[in-house]
Amino acid sequence: MPANPVADPEECRAFMTAHPEVRFVEVVFTGLTGVPRGKRLRIDELPAVYDYGRFLPGSILVVDTQGADCEDTGLVWEDGDADRRARPVPGTLTLAPWLGPDVAEVMLSMYELDGAPNDLDPRHVLRRVLDRYAADGLTPVAACELEFYLVDMARGPNGEVLPARSVRTGRRPEGIQVYGLPELEDHAPFLRELWDTADIMGLPLEGAISEFAPAQVELTLHHKPDAMAAADDAVRYKRAVKGIAPRHGCEATFMAKPWADRAGSGFHVHVSFADATGANLCADDRPEGSDLLRHAIGGMKALMGDCMAILAP
């Protein structure tokens, strides 16, 4: 199985030449829980990350959503919390404007010390799946779409989460108002900065809608014939959203159900399968779609129980 490509050191040198203002860079690894973790480095440390990699402890592969070690995995004390080798992902070294004008970020992927892909890195898991598609002459075309709520940074009198107030009126939103335009205008400065940041980072961020609850928002990322890049887009986009929101007096939460009596926030993964000519093999003249589409739906139904270990860890 071929490993994911490792970024060329020339990418680092070109970036540093183009951005002499950058003093710090956050190296970001996303493990099985989807929570980004890593280090903030001085910019003069970055070339070594590109030339060889950066050591990270193996336990980072299996920490839980709250950042605690999962000792039962055997990757903490049993192997002495042994180092793995983290290497940069091509095309992910960008400015991170919400962190300041002198800060950049780059994604990492995890390898063993001998250079073999680490089995628990989600990027390598996905690569194995994509290799199986390639062997069948198929290319998944994918995009991710994440709903989230904008909430007040301060909690209510009983510690409850509250929808963020409008920057235009100062009022707290009420009612559903799905696809409401005033509800988007209530958070226009946040959305403007988010779109500007996405352009700087090379993220294919598209339109926004007001979703099915007060202060709930959804934006789309354009699909790509590269499911790995689409997944990377989602991770980088979510990190930017959460980083930008406090600059506008609120927080962004991607929790599935912040309120029991309001709409949940979904993470939609849009997938079709293309052949070597780029034709969509899920679509044909039948209303129910092609046999390939029906088999894909049947497979997801059959495996849904097992998938909950990943979908709801």
C-alpha cells in the first residue's frame, strides 16, 4: 500500500520566503476523535519538520475527546509512550489569520520511525480505503458539510448555553427561521472573516444558510475528486470556524445536540463515485439511481452498527 505523500521541503522554503512576517507555526495532528492536537513551534524549527519530521508521542494517537490518555490501548505505559514520526501534509502549510498576522499552520500525518504509515492515523486508514477504490477503477468524489451553532461566550444564570446575540440588534434570536436572511445578517462580520480566511487557506468554502434553529448556521465546502483532500478541508475549516468565532464575541459549537429540544447539528458527507472519464456512476436514468448507488446504501445500512464506534465515539 503506498503511503500518503509527504510534503516537499521546497514547499516550506517557498512559504517562508513569501511570508517573512511569520514567526510561529502550529503543527496539527487530528486523531481518531477528530480533535486537532499538536505544538506551536518557532518558524526556524519548521524546515527540520519538512526535512525529517517531528517526534510526537504515540499516546496522541489514542487520547479521548477530553485529551486524556487511553491506557487500555497499550500505547501509553506498555511501550514507554514511544515516539512516532509526524510529517507534514502537502498543501496544508498556510497562514492562520485568526491566530495573528505572524502565525501559520500545517497538518501532520503520523509514521513509524522506520517510515511505515501508522495504522491508527485516520489519514492512512482513509488511504487504504481509497486504494481499494482505485483498484476497482473508481474515484470517490466527496465534500463535507458541517452545521454548527454560534453561542454566547458567557453562560446563562443556571450554566446553560445561550444562542449568540445579533451584532446588529443586540437581541438574542428566537424561533426557527430556516433560510432566514436577517439571521445571516445578524452574524455578517463573522461570516465575512470566515470567507476571507478560507480564501487565504485555499479552502473551497461556498454559501451559508440559517439552519433549523436560532443561531444555527451551515456552510458548504465544494466537492473534490479527492476524498483525502475533502477530509482535510473539513478539519481545517472546522478549526478556523472555532478560532474566528471568539473574535466576534461568541463561540462555535459543532456538538451534535447542544439543546435537547432544538435541531441537532449534522456532519454530512456527500459522496459519489466516478469512473476514469469522470462520469458519475451513481446516477442513471432510473429514479432510484444506479445499482452501484443502491449497493452503497445497502452496505452503509448493513455496517451502521459497527460505524457508530467512529460516528459517535
